Amino acid sequence: MHKYIIRYAKRGDAKFVSHLDFLRLIQRAMRRAELPLKFSEGFNPHPCLSFAQPLGVGVCGEKELFEVELTTACDDIAERLAPKMPRGIEIVEAVPCEKNNFAKISRGVYAVRPEVMPTEAQLSAFMEKTEILTEKKTKSGIKTADIRPDIFSAKLGEDRILFRLATGSTANLKPQTVMQALCEVTDGYDCGFCRYTRLCLTDENNNEI
Amino acid sequence: MFEKILSAVQKPTRYIGGEYGSVYKNPKDVKIRFCMCFPDLYEVGMSHLGMRILYHLKNTREDTFCERAFMPWDDMMEELEKNDMPLFALESRDPLCAFDMLGFSLQYEMSYTNVLEMLRLSRIPLKSADRGEAFPFICAGGSCALNPEPLADFIDFFLIGEGEELNMEVLDAYGEWKDSGKPKSAFLETVAGIEGVYVPSFYQPAYDGEKVLSITPVNPCAPAKVKKRIIENMDDCFFPETQIVPYGEIVHDRISLEMFRGCIRGCRFCQAGMIYRPVRERSPEKLLSLAKSLMESTGYEEISLLSLSTSDYTELPFFTEKLLDMTEEKKISLALPSLRIDNFSMELMQRIQKVRKTGLTFAPEAGTQRMRDVINKGITEEDVLNSARIAFGGGYKNIKLYFMIGLPFETMEDVAGIPLLAKKVVDTSFELPKVKGEKPVQITASVSSFVPKPHTPFQWEAQNTAEELREKQKVLCETVRSKRMTINYHESKLSVLEGVFARGDRRLGKVLEKAVELGCRFDGWSEHFDFEKWQEAFIACGVKMETYTRERDIDEFLPWEVIDCGVSKAFLKKEREKAEKGEVTPNCRAKCSGCGASSWKVGVCHA
């Protein structure tokens, strides 16, 4: 088995490509690169690809990852794949890997650049809350959820806020939800239009994957 | 700002461009900026092969940067207006009014309001006469351009027939004109001399009540009749070896490989079968080489063969054999639309699908033998039932049957024949031994309403009114019932309006303008189609729909006679007479019927 982990960045307009469309896009790019893809067994074979936690529509990603299985070893995957990508998707590197690395992903670091920045006091007041209730649309209707436990840290920069948020299969919080909550609970604050970037994915000890 | 707009709409990838295979150039490096405009959603427009061919073809030119624009959906249209932003091209995002030339693709009449709406969103005056020297040239082509008159007020010139050579000649002329500094009229006079170009402002129609008496040239540069262009040798003709691979799923999300143009069959209702004559094939060698390049360059997991009738490709067994060797190795699936169901095609399907058995589609078009002879469909009830037996025997459970109502010389007996035939198809499944636990068969009969089209033997016929169609739809439902079959039919009002514009004349221009003003757009989309608004537009303009749906005198001048599609009026008349008598005409390979297309001396006519 020849398994590789591929790191890539999703920037610019490519952030509007949904996860489902992105899956298809990568499959087609792998075919264009003529990599010796391993296909699944069965009547409808598809390439063996697995993706880390999906990026939401409208969110850029700096260090995103997916894994691919090939039938033979290949040391120029990144070189072959890079020119086969549409605008805005950059292949950073491809490294051989052993087991599945994505199970341990539990957090993501997000940079949010709002039109209007909150003050230090506003952000601290937000983080000092023990409970932040938000409404979440689910299949069975609107549910109220406490998002505070899913925000691990928040740091104010010059023109951006850095959030460390739950990102994984057990708990997942979108930065858009956080900004919406921040505006709702903070009197007189409206962030306006925000740009979102996921900087990296980490395990529960904040180690980058 | 653009980013904000995109964040507010449902499917932003419709508007961002940048897909793999899209072409980017520096606008400053080119002399000609062209925008291909498709008057429907991105997903529909990007599924149209003609648009893809011409996009890549024009971009092979060093002097030209060809971009794309589509009709924005409601949410995007609202955002554009709210943000005071004009409609833009996907690649450069420059407003359409900054281009040298816009080319609209006309594939169905119900997209005409979108043509006007796209101009309005681009802040370009709708009427050619109001555009003056500053605005881009607006041209249009596609199958609907074979009756250009309803859009004559809005389009500067039409490109009639196949576009590969014609577009290049027009761009050459544009480059020369741009250097000359002459007024726009000089360019129009030049292109009017190119075979296949129709400049409506150079022609004057004369009317007598409902009738059009003539359309005559009023400029010495304009020919009396504009002859359709064709590509003589398909192997030498440009076909893109790479294609754009969209982000989101589009309607036809696969490689489309065009096998041949034209159709040997000559069904009398079918416009495509008349206007794309003569039949010209690409060689299997050429197709295989194109397939290979396209599979490698696009990464698509599916390839589809495109033509009016796949089964009529002369070397189909050899070609599909070789193609399957290629697709199986690359794990690419092969789609074969419009395949006749016979033993060969079943073997083929078996090899293609191995296990997954989806539905099969079959088009008897009419319910009785008399009616099938009237329309020259060339198949018998036994053919239909045998195909069904083969399909059921091959394990297929779902069969979709296509029919039409409102055909000329149709009786209620013919209409009732549709559900009766569908029922007989159901019954053939009972001839097979019952297997326990097996799913029963399901037949769907999809019944559309016939619309008489220009350049066909039925171009003179009266179109059924919405009431007549509804009567017939009632008969469809009441004749025979079975749990194993479903009958679907279409909105009859939409068919009436489609018929009005299909056989329309220049006087419909003001109706179209009024309808757009009233908010009509995306008329082909049921959630948008608003017949009452259309009625209001017709009344406001003092134009009657009946003027256009009526039967035409056999000797009456028809507005599309200004276009010569290669098939003679004498042939169409003869075909109409044979239809009335229920006589069939053999296919082009069996015997030449002298339609006129042999004047090109190519393809099936040359063999």
C-alpha cells in the first residue's frame, strides 16, 4: 500500500467551492495528473481518497489535507498535481504516510478579518462568558446550543481575530457562528462582512497535523 | 464588493470562473474581446457543446480573448441590482459593455427574454437602432437563428449554421474594421457579404394583415437569401482537445464527444433532422484520438457520445469496441444516448454497465402506426415491442417512452394509441417467466406537445390550442390504466408560446420587450413561467398569438424563407403531401430523396 498525505491551500475564489464539489475536483485533478490511483473494489469503483474535516463554503484554508492511495510508489506527486489544479488551489507537498492521520483532528485555528474589529474589552467579555447560547438549524428544527465549550481561545490581532475552535467529527464549530454570536451578545458591535481562513488543523494538544 | 455579493448568493461557483481549462489572457494583449453569452444558467450553458467548441476555438486566436457570461439566477440578479453592478464576464469580470462583441447562443425560443434581460443587466440598449457607435456588436447564432426574425430588432447580425469557420471569418473582418476607424455600418456591410451572415437591419419586411408578404434587402451588400454554413470535413474541423471542467455539477457533467452532424432519418416533425443536413461523420480514428486527449486533459470520469442518433453511426461496433478498451482501462464510464434498442445495443450495454441497470429510453413518438407513418418515424409497433422484450430480457426494469400529441392529421384515436401502446409494452413483460422477489417493471410515457418548427415539412401546420391539447391530455389519462405505467405531459401554454416564437416574425420584437419589462425571464423554468404576464404583453402590443399558431397557406411567404438551410421548399412540400397520405420516405442511406442538401456534395450525399 502506498499512502500519501497531501497538503494544499485553498485561496481566493476557490473558497466558494463546496466540499462536495471539491471532492470531485480533486478526483479529476488526480486523473489529469495520471497518478497510479488505487480504486475501491465493487461495481462502481472510485479512487481511494480521504479528506480531513471539510472547509465551509466561503472559508479559505492555508494548510488543508487529504490522503490518497496509489498502486505504486511515486515521489513527484506534488509536482505532477500542482499544474492540474484550477485557480486558487495550491498543492504544497505530498509525503508518504502510514496510518490514517485524520482521526485525531479535533481543533482548527481560524483567522477572521471583519470589516469592523471588536475592542479588546468586547472580545474578553465574550470569552469570559461561561455559556454562549446560539440557535442552530438542524433537520429536526431549530435547536439551542452552547458554543462556549467549543471555543478554546480567541486572540485579537491588528486586523484579525484568531480563534481556536472545535473542528472534528465529535464537535465542530464554524467561525461564522462565533462571529454571529459575538455580534449578538455584544451591545453596539456589528462586525460587518468577514473574511475567514482556516490556518491549520490540530489535535487536542494543539499539535499541527 | 464582488466577494460580498458572492457570499450572498446560493451557488457562487456559477459566477467565479477560474475552472480548470478556462482561458485567461491579458485583455491589453488582444485586439478583440469577445464574450460568449448563454441566455440561461451556468449549469445549462456549460452543458452546451457548441458553446464550449466556439469558446476554445476563438481563444486559439492570438488577437482574441473570448470569455463567457450566463444569465444570473434571481438571487444574483437581485445582488447585482442592489449593488449597482452591471453583468460581467466570468474570466475578467469586466462588464459586458466593455467588450467588442457579444455572441448569444440561441438554443430554444423560451430563452429569448433572457437575451434581452442580459442586455438590460449589462446596461446595453436593447434595440440595435438605439446602440449607436459606442456599444459592442451583438450577434447571435444557434439552431433558433434559423428563424432570426423575432429577435431582428435586438441583434446586429446573426450567424446562420455551423460556426467553426464562420466565427473566425467574422473575427478576421472585425480586426480589419477596428483598424480602419470606419463607422459600425461599414463592418456590418462587410460581414453581410460573408456567406451565413444575416444583418436584419439590411432587410425590410412587408406585411399584409397577419401575413408577411416578403423580406427584401434594402442594402446592396445584403444577399436576397442567407445560406446556412456547414463544415464540409468533420475530421479537419476544430474540436477542443481540452474542455473546461466546472466546479459544481452541471446538467451534462462529462466529456461530450461529437460523432456526427445531421440525421439520416428525416422525421417530419424534427427541425434538427432538417437543418443539420447533410449527415457528416467524424472518422473512428479521429474520434478515438479526441477521446484520448479529452480523457487525459479533463480528468472526467464519464464520456458521452453526441449525435442525433448514435445507432446510425456507420462504424459503431468497431468504434465502441475500441473506445471501451480505452475507457475500461482508465475506469471511465461511457454514456450512449439516443441508442436504438436492438441485440447489438443490448450486448453493448451489457459490456458497459455489467451490473448497474438504470433505465432505458425509447422514442416511438406516436401511438398508432398511421401516425408514425405520418411523421415518418420509420418504426413499427413490433419494433417497439421487440425492443421492450430485449430490454426486459436483459434485466431492465424501467423504460421511458417519449411521445408527442398535437401532431398534424392527428385523431383522438391516435392520441388514445399512446397509452394503449405503453400498456402493450407493459404486457410484454408478462411474457417472461416470473422470478420470485424480482421488482416489477415500470413504464413512464412522457408526452410532449408538438410545436411546428420552421424548415420542416410541418412548418405550415396549425398548432393545437392550449384547450385542444388539454382535451388530448385527458384522453391520455382516461384510455387505459395500469399500476405499471405512468403518463406525464407538459404545460400546454408553454408549448403555445414556444410555437409563437418559433414561427414568429419581426413584429414580436415589441412583445418580447414588453414581456421583459413586465418581468418575464427564465420562461423555460416552470417556477418562472407566467402566462398571464405574456398575455398582458401581447394585448398591450396589439399582437395576437393566433397570428402565429395558425395554419399557413402553402404558398404564403414564411418569415424564415430569408434563410436558406439547404433543404428546398419543394422537398418540404412533397414531404407534407406524403405525410397527409401516410406515406413514408426512406432514410438518406437507403435512398436519396432529393432534399437539396446534396448541393454541398459532402457526407452521406457524397457516398
